[in-house]
Amino acid sequence: MDETTAFALEGQKDATGARLGMWLFILSEILLFGGLFVLYSAYRYKNPVDFHHASRELDVILGTFNTIILLTSSLSMAASISALQRGQGKLSMVLLAATMALGFLFLVNKGFEWGMKIEHGLYPNSPILLARAKGEILFFGLYYVMTGLHGLHVLVGVCVLCGMAMLIAKDKMNQMHFIPLENAGLYWHLVDIIWIFLYPLFYLIS
């Protein structure tokens, strides 16, 4: 076995290990949010009317806008990976920048929405919220925990993508070495999928 073949085999092993590690991480994230979804379902089952009334307090237009933003960001993320695989590093960086901008826009919109709710006294342990029905208190508690945790994941994702863009700029990640960007893409798609579940649960509940 010559050195080139040995190097290629070693690279394949590293890539396989990196992919496996990423899928294990994704599984742990699914278990985390899965537990929260189960908790939400149990409380909703016990308090259907209160959950319905509380959901009317949320801005469906902002929620829908954020959904469109994240779906678009998934498209630009996939296009960025494809561009790097074709050896188009500059295009990949542009698409990564677009993905990060969309992620940041999502966070700005979410912060604006949270700000409106806090301004109206709808935040955990506020006197106004505590005066409401138990189910509504539970709804907003879950809303802040689950969307806040998701927002944190978006922020981490933006930071990771920034790191990926720097690696491409320094030519440390290219057409021959793109697995880290693929893994970053998997994480970003996971964040988007989680929101696809959060959106109907909180904004479209009936």
C-alpha cells in the first residue's frame, strides 16, 4: 500500500468518525427537545382551553416570518456545502454569510417578540401572568424555556458557521476537506427542524 492510498484511507476513517460523532450529538439534542415536547403535550392535554387562550397572545405573523427565515437559511446552508464541494470557496463563503445573516435576523425578531411579551407583563413569575389560569402560566413557562433554548442553539449555530467561513477563507477547508462544513450543516438543519415543531405547537394551537 503506497502512501497516497494510506493517506486516503486515513482520511476516510476520520470523516466517518466525524460524521458518527455529529449524529450522536444530534441524537442527544433530539432527546433533549423530545423530552420537552412530551412535557408540553402532557400539559396541553390537561389544560387545552388555557393553552388555546394563551397562544392567542402570540404574534402569528412574526412566528410565520421566522419560519420562512429559517427555511430560507437551510437552503442557503445546503447551497454553501454544495458550492464548497465543487471547489467554489468564495461562493460558499457568501452563502454562509447569508445563512448567518438570516440566523441573526431570526434572533432579532425573536428578541423583539419577547420584548413585546415582557412589556405586557407576560413573563415567568410576573404579577400579571400569575393572576391568570394555571394552564396559561404553564404555556408561557414552556414558551420561554423552549424558544429560549432554541434561540441559544441558533446563536451557537451562527458562531459555528462564522468559524467555518474563517476556515474556508484560510483554505483550511476546501473541496477535498469539507466534512466539518457538512457537520455544521447538519446542526443547522436540526435547529430548523426543531423550529418547525415549535411553530405549530405555540402559534397555531387550537
